[in-house]
Amino acid sequence: MQAVLTIDDLPDGALDAAARFHARWLPEIRTVLEDREVASLVLVLPSAGYDHADWRRAAARDLARASAPVRVNIVGGGSEADVEATLAYLGDAPGVTGQYCPLHED
């Protein structure tokens, strides 16, 4: 089963967003990852500036390593249709884990 957790309350600044992600959301993420039914977790984050890419990539990579064999990926931004298409792709891509997928904003 693929679980999806939408996180939409992150500050605009990269440092503040990373701090809130880890303080507020990491405990909930770990709870989801402990569910034996979950084979994949996708975190859906809002669009953000280029300065957010490093912490998002690191979070995806480190969560995936710590949670293997459960797959963890992060999707950022994009339209609802783009997010849904990416979720469908990730749901059918058992070899994809630890990736940050920034989606194009129209």
C-alpha cells in the first residue's frame, strides 16, 4: 500500500521550513512508516524556492535509508493533476525511493 501525507504548513524560508518539517512532521512520518501495511510513503509538500531543494533531497534520502524496505519519496509543488500523475507513477515504480521530485509550476 502507498501512503500519502500532505504537508502544507511550511514557512517560506528554507531554514524555518526544514526546522518545522523535522519538529512537527517527523514524528507523524515515523508513525506512518511503522505501519506494516505501508510499502511506500510519498510526502507531498508545497512549492518552494530553489533554496529548499537541499533539505528536501536530504530528507527523502535519509528517510528512505532509515525505513528500507519501505520506500519514501517527496513530491514538491505542481498542479493537482501533476501530483496525482506522480503519485500514480511512484505507486507503480518499486525501485524508486529516496527521491525528491520537484514538479513544474504553471
